[in-house]
Amino acid sequence: MSLTERVDKALEAIRPYLRTDGGDVRVLEVTPEGTARLELQGACGTCPMSLMTLRTGVEDTILRAVPEITKVEAINAEGVLVG
């Protein structure tokens, strides 16, 4: 299983919570340096709390499940880097 697939699988644990609030997250890429780049979708892409959601939920979930990932970055609905 590739790193991208492993990151996506890890996100399955948190997606139900994101979807409850009308949001979601999509894996854009995993770089050779171990950075997971994500896109915050739906309500998560426009929510003022998206940075907290990214750090306390999404990032923690990924880092625990896929130790090869060293950094998590995300863009919001406007294409702006979050965190």
C-alpha cells in the first residue's frame, strides 16, 4: 500500500466527524519528503476553525497511523494554505 493510500485510509477514521458538520478532506499528494498535502472540502474549507480541526484531528490521526509522514499541510476552499 502506498503512503498516499495509507494516509487516505487513516483519514477514514475522522471523516464521519467531518461529514457530520458538512465537511471532508481529500489527499492531494504525499511528497518524497513525507509531507501530506490535503484539501479541506465543504464546510471544512470555509470554517474559521479549520486550523484547529486540521491540527487536533486530521494531523494527529495521520501522524499516528503513518509515521513516515513528517508534516501535514492543507489548503482551504479559497486555495489558501491552512497551517
